[in-house]
Amino acid sequence: MPIADARVHRVMDYIARVSTEGCSPTVEQVNAYASNPFRSGLLNFLSGEITKTLIVDWLHEVGWIAISEDEEPTVSLTRLGQATLKALRKADSLQPTGRVVLFSGGNPFDYARFISELADLPAFTLVDPFLKKITHLEDLLEQTDCVRILVASKLTIGERSRLGIALREVPAERLDIRISSEVLHDRFVIPEGGSVFSFGTSVTGLNKHFSVLIEIPEPKSNTIRERHRVIWEEGISLRDLET
């Protein structure tokens, strides 16, 4: 069970990693990173539009690069930027690749093994078009750091209603469930960084069908992550639906 939300975990991990490399970020730099850790789209509340932060501006804001005052400005890594780069490279070198977990089907312990695999991951999004059982939702909340679940629009009104009612008992910052505006085919476990995991059958069918949990390392995992980030933003939260 997490002791803090995903944003707190992410910021604390960032501070710990760069500190290990001999550099401590300032309060302003940490706040800049926490406000937009992945340089994602920022909501302009006045216009209602999504605007993108330029990579150079963002790197300068978080204190990872310095920009000269020359007529043609140049950039260079700051001490904090060098420490961050070392931490990122070290994380990449330690990142396991190509992991495969088999679920035989018909084994009553397959579901428990799957949940156990997820329990070892940092905050993640679960993409499972047909996740619909409240018991599965309870296990994800109690035993993993799942913070977002993306389901398909094909869920029945009753299935949506039951999930929506259960969701309202959970703090919004702990978990949200959204219905995709697109047709979902594949199932993924998508942590906020590093490898993504693909699995064959819905969580509902793990004890019934043969399935495989496959690790997809970077950089391909980043493509999957970014695509589902867009799908998530376009989805409809079950908290907003009438039940």
C-alpha cells in the first residue's frame, strides 16, 4: 500500500537520485520539476487550450541547462543537469529488459501472481478494456500503486455504474477510471517511466486463459506511454457519469 501519492513518490525519487550523484536541487528547481515532470502539455485555463512547453525552456526552468547571454545563445549542462544525466544513465543500465511471465490458464494462483507482479511496480496506469469486477478494483487499490485505469466504452451501463459507485469511495488523487473514446484492443501496465508491460487476457480471465506478461523496454515503451497519455486525456472519468 503506498504511503503517498504518485506525484510525491516521483519528486522524492528525483531528489534522491540527483543527491546520490552529489548534487542537491534548490526549492525552486524541485517545484519546477514537480509542476511538469515529463514536459507534458500544460493547460491554459484562460483559453482552454493545451500548449506545449519548449524543451529548452523546460530544461532551463528545472535547472538542468544554462543559457548564455550571447547574441546567439548557447546551452550547457549545469551541475544539476550533469547529476541528472548520470542518474538517468545509471537507471537505464540497471533497467531489466525482455522479462516474460507466463500464466498457464486454469491455475487458481495465476491471478494472485499477476497482482504480485504489479505490486513491485511504481505508480502505473492499467489499460484493460473489460476490467469490471469490484473485487479486482479492491485488489489493485490495496496491493498495488495503480493510479489510473483505462477501460472500453463497450462496458455495459450496469458495469460502468458499479465501478463508478465504487470509485466515489476512493480519493480522486488515489485513483481515477476513464472510459476510452477510442476502441481499445491491447492491454498494458504503464508505469510513469521505464518499461511498459503488455498482457494478453483481461484481468478477469487470468485464472481461465493462457496469457503472457511481456516487458517492453525503452524507447518503444515511451511510444506506448505517450499514445495512452493522449487517450487518457480524451477519456471520460466514471466520476463524471451519472449512476
